[in-house]
Amino acid sequence: MAPEENDPPGWVFVAARVLDTHAMAQLASSVDRLRASGRDRVVVDLSGVVDIDTRAVVLLSELGEHHARPRRVILTGLSERLKFVVRSTMLDAFFDVRDDVSALGSEPPDAEKK
């Protein structure tokens, strides 16, 4: 395991019920800020999100491409609808999608709510 694998990830909580272009802009900004501050991995908690706007899917794809090598943005808390969208649009190629993030060894104390 690489040394950075032991570093706790940064956390972003998405408070929006629908992931639209406005929420995606805030999410992308938070992920970029955490990665720029030295966080190698970022967990994005989407447990409050019930749907995603079509334009937001494109923006999520761009976010994934930007941070894809290696897949350092971890999506968790996906509803069945979001899981379907992520699988059908092949976004899981860009993101580490997990139902359980306890193996990361980190609690979300420094989470940013977006």
C-alpha cells in the first residue's frame, strides 16, 4: 500500500436533494480545494441526493476525468437511482464507488457541506 493510502481522505457532503449544475459547481470546487490542499483522496457523500440533472451528469463526468488517475474521488451514499445513472453512463470508470467507506479508516470530521 502506498504511503498516501494511509492518509485520511477529505470529505464533502452534498446537501442538495437534486444534483444540478449549481450543486455540481459547488461540489467540483470543494473537491478541487481539498485535492489542492494535499488530500490525495476525497470522499463525496451523496446520501441526501435523490436525483441528478442531465447536465450535472456531464459535469460529474468532467470532474471524474479531471481526478481519474488514479481514481481518487470516492462516491458513497448513492441511491438506487444514482447507482443506475453512474453505471449506465460508465462514470464508475472514473470514480471509486463504495457503499461502505469504513475501510478508509477515517471519520468525516472536516467535511464540507455543499
